[in-house]
Amino acid sequence: MTLRLGCIADDYTGASDLANTLQKNGLATVQTIGVPGPSLASSLGAAEAVVVSLKIRSVPAAEAVDKAQAAAAFLRQQGASHILYKICSTFDSTDAGNIGPVLDALAVEGRAVIVTPAFPETGRTVYHGHLFVNGVPLNESPLKDHPLNPMHDANLVRVLQRQTTSRVALANRDLFRKGCGALETALARLAGEGVRGVITDAIDETDLEIIGKAASSMPFSVGASGLGLGLARAMRADARATVDGAKGNGEALSACIAGSCSAATLRQIAAAETIMPVLRLDSAALVSGAPEVERALAFAREAMARGPVLIASSQGPEMVQAVQAQYGRDAAGQAIEHGMARIAAGLVDLGVRHLVVAGGETSGAAVDRLGIKAFRLGPEIAAGVPMMEAIGARHAGLLVALKSGNFGGETFFADALAVMRG
Ligand code: ADP
């Protein structure tokens, strides 16, 4: 196998979502945290797709461009024939960028670039260039009130045009109803007219397959996981072959940690309480520096010998507000993430080989603390949440599941551990 698809994701959870989609749709996928150093690059050998996770969605445009260019150079050097710049399926960005500036920097001279955030599976569709979120125009959806990037215009041709000095055009569905060839012809014509970004409609998976096929013969595209699905289906060598990926590996010391206070995670913790020992942390003690991490690790050391455990800082809204009122929202959040990350590292030091983490920021803090630089993707545990195996110098072989708060069904913790056992 050789690398075919190189992806650059503008944030970490978007990267995992894309990596999961690529693996599910037939490409053996590795997700890296940042651009890999030389030692890790040599262990990417078996990957057909690599997703480099960056955090550039809301940074100044010049910084986003520099980082995206470095990632693209790495991926091309590894042999990727196509680069996908992975953006949010709600086109999160401001008039200052960063979708337009990165598009301009990575586009190949004289070639038009397919741009589509469509991901019908999660209700994101693009029709006549307008983005709908669960059937509601973007500017009437909850995204109009996004704290960082409020979206007030559903017409993506206009939105993208405000972010770039090059010309933007539309490829609507009518144009490619006759198939991929018609789309390719239109893209070549638009490129000849000096157009660079082409907002491309997609309302279902058939559209994504047509677009993915057209994109796969081009050097660069911009999109969300939906375009990833189309590219993966166009690029997979054999539609029936099973993808080489991480697998469950039998009984092992297992632990779950939860820092998400979402309603879904609170229900999942309650369900876990019926089947494994659960330690609920004192969040104020975690923030004030009392020896709460040590208490958690002592609990785990004793209880893990008999089976999996769960350690949670998660609490309902009233308790969360009380801690935030006392210590400040950001300070409390960061201190608790830091404590949970120390617990994750302590658990792995105790010999844990199956680790489940609930909470997006909590997961990021744990992965950073563990120093893991890349994951090989494995089977999906719940929609959007894959099992992954750490690769590289630190903690190779550790199986992890990282989920953002609202993901997964009620029995998520048990489900994740079952997939890890295989
Ligand atoms: P989600 O994916 O649900 O958003 P995150 O881990 O991204 O979960 O965010 C949860 C935030 O809440 C983190 O900053 C975490 O440290 C913080 N947190 C966790 N437990 C508590 C608590 N008991 N009180 C206040 N904040 C908490």
C-alpha cells in the first residue's frame, strides 16, 4: 500500500471525524497530531490516507497558511497524490479567513479547486451554493450565534469570495447530474476563465461520489468529511477488500476517564456505574491542588486488578457553575483538564493498555500529556467515534477511544471496551 490521500485538518476533532470517515470508507488511515517528525514519518508506511491534525481554524491567516503549507509539503513528500484541506461542515470562518487564504496558498496554478462542506450524513447539504444545516439555511441555524465565527450568509460563493482575491464560482447539481465527466469539463472551463475556488453542490452520497471521483484526479480540494467519503470511495483499491486497521487485542488493564459534563456523558457515566467501579472526583479539590490525582490513581491501582474502572470529574450544570463561580470558568476548566491528563498518564504508567476518554478538550489534554503523536484508525465504536491505536515512539500499541461529549449511546463506555477487547 502507498499513501494516496493527504489531509490537513483545521482542528483536532474535525481531524478525527475525517479519519474515521476515511477508514470506514475503505482507506487504511493514520491521524497525526501536527506534522510528524522524521522518526514517525518512517512508520507511516502502510497508510493509504494520513490526516495531519492542526489547530488553525481561528488563528491569524498568515499563521494558518504557514502551518498548512508545511503540512502539505510533508504529505506531498510522503507521496500523496491529492491534498484535502479539511474544514468544518458549517464552513466556520470569518471574512479574514482562513478558508480563502489557505485555498490560495495550496491551489495549483491553472487548476480549479472543488470546495464543498457538504456532509449529508450529519445534515449538512449544499444546494445552488447555499449551505443548509438540517434543512435550515446556515444564517438561520444556531451557527448564526457561534461565539468565534458567527455565520450570517448561507451563500457560500459570496462567503468564500470575501476571503480571497481570486475568482469564486458555483458548480451546481444540474451541471453534474450527467456524471463526473460533466463536472470535470465544467471545472476545466472555469479554470480557463481564471476561477480558482468552485463551491460545489452535494445533497446526498451519490453527489459526493461524483465529486470525489472528479477531485481524486486533481491535486487539491477543500471540504469536510463528506468530500473525504467521496475521495475514499474513488481511491480505495478494491471495494470488497477489508481495510487494514487497528484491532481489538483481548483482555488488558482497562480504564475510562470522563471530563465532559454533557448530558450524554452524564447518562453514560450513570450506565457505567451499574457494571464497573466509578470514582467521582471532587472538582473543587482538583482545581485547588488538593491530592485528588493521587486519590484517583490509588483507587485505580486497587480496583483495576478486578476489571475496568471509570474516573469522572463530570458533574451536572449546578455543580459546574458553582466551581466556575469560585475559580473562574477558564481557570477551572484548564485546571480540571490538567488534572485529568495527569490521571490519564498515571493510568498508563500503572499498565493500562485500553483507555477511553470522554470530552473533546479532556481528550486533547490527555493525548498531549501522554506525548502520543499519531494513531492508526480502527473500527467505529459509535457514530463518529473510532477505536484507535497509538503509533510512534511513545506508548505504541495503546488502544484509545476519544469522544467529544455528546457522542455515543448510553452504554458507550462498555461498548468502547468491548471493541478494544475485540
Ligand atoms: P465536551 O466534549 O463535552 O465539550 P470537554 O472535555 O471538551 O467536553 O470540555 C469539558 C470542560 O469542562 C473541560 O474544560 C473540563 O476540564 C471542564 N470540567 C470537567 N469537569 C468539570 C466540573 N466538575 N466543573 C467544571 N468544569 C469541569
